[in-house]
Amino acid sequence: MSQNNLHGPILAAIFNLSMLKVLALDVNSIFGNLPSSIANGLPNLEGLYLGGDQLSGEIHASVSNFSKLIHLDLSYNSFNGRVPMNLGNLQNLQKLGLDNNELTNDPSMIELDFLISLRNCKNLKIIQIGLNSFHGLLPKPWVICQHLLKFSLPIILALKVSFLMKLVI
């Protein structure tokens, strides 16, 4: 149902389709918050595509209950708050799209702490976190993720990482 000019909030009933494997409502005019129990009624979901809508509010920690999730795209919305620390529970995750939102990380941490949990996602190939309000350094354990093909950083953070890499080399 991508790019179908849909308007309005996501109906709660859609989160009770237990056999659904892909929910693609991206690039529409869908607005509102995701329910905190988003994963409860979708045990077989492999793809959640909600990018390019007008969704807002926090990304609830319950999103990590999608045990079969392969693709999570919440980019180009207005999500705010911290990225859930338990995204590493998504063992099958291959693509994480959180770019172009208003997300933050724990300001008391020097490193982007939520990235540490992603080490558990052994199939993760693409991480897109650019154009948010993240501040910090890439965590040292991050280099363990050897299968990553694409990593999109906020431009200011990318400059910091580039500068630090030059200092280390």
C-alpha cells in the first residue's frame, strides 16, 4: 500500500493481522503515533516500511519484539526521543532505517550507546541514522560488525569520525 496517497492514522486493527509478513505503508500521509503494543499482534512480520509518512512520537521498545523482522524503515518521519536500546534483540535484522527524524541518544554518554546493542544483529547490512539529533562517537565495539555494507551517519558526526580516524591512523 506504499505510495497510495493514504491519509490518517494507522488503524489499530492492522496490528492484529497475525499472518502478515510485510506492512508497507511508506510514502503516504499517515500520521500519529505508533502504539506501544505494536509488535504484539504481528508475530510473523518480516518487513515494516513506514518511511516517508508523518508519524511522530517515540519509537517504543516493544518494536524489538518483532522476532522475525528483517527490514525496519521508519525514516523520513518526525519520531523523537531516544532510539530503543534493545534493537539488538532483532536477530534477523538486515536493514535499519531511522534517518531524517528527530531522534536523540543519551546525552550523558560519550558514545552513541544504542549502536552497541546492534552488534547482536549478525545479519545487519545497512544502518541509516543520518539527519537526526545524535551527538557522540561511534562505540569501540562497533568495529566487530564485519558484515555491514552501508552506514549512513549525520554529516557532523561523520566529520568527527573522519577526523578521529585520521588521528588514529
